[in-house]
Amino acid sequence: MDELIQRLVSGLGIDDGMAQQFLGAVLNLLKDNVDATQFEQLMGLIPGAAALLQGDADTSGGGLLGGLADSLGKSLGGDIGAAIDGLGAISDSGLNVDQFGQATEIFGSFIGEKGGGDLVSVVLDSLNAMK
């Protein structure tokens, strides 16, 4: 996980906290939007990333969009609620739309390099659907 965090930091010019918050939000979003087997494979490619999953970190919204997404996500529940919660957490990471696109590319490249070539399209399709 540290290697991926450092790639996000150097590639986007952000701090470790922003990179961790983005990565945690993305992983939580993917957890709810990809097949469980694929998610397990993904987590195996990012040692230590389990610490960033929602049960271990606060990804609730802070800020107007994050707070709205948090409230809406809780009221809708299910897959739609999880997706809205994920979007709010990504928004709360502080990344703008361009940085989100770059971060997605860095994430996909990292997964591919670590042997998850078959997962890259699944991950990128899920993330690009959120733009």
C-alpha cells in the first residue's frame, strides 16, 4: 500500500493523508461494486490496504457534498447508497476532477504492474462510471 500511496503523492502533488483517503474511498466503492472474488484478488495486490476499508476508517462526509452524499447514501441504502457514500468520500479526499482521473490511471497502472492485468478493466470501468 505504501508504494501506491507514494505514487499518488508524487503523481498528483498531494499529501499522504489525501492519498490514503482517496484510496480508502476507492476501495470501499469497489468493494460494493465488483465481484467478491475480484475484490479479494485486488486486495491481495495491495498489502495493508484492508486498514483503509470503511470498517477501519471514517469515510463519512465532511464538507457540503460529502455530508449530502453521506445522508443520501444512508437513506437509500443498498448498492445505490454505497455508491453515493463512495462518491462522497472521494469528494472529501480533496481531489478535483482532473486529479481523480489521474489518480484512477495511477491506480490502474499499479494494479496491472502487480499482476492484476485481468482486474484493470473491471476496476477502471467501475471508477470511470463514477466520474
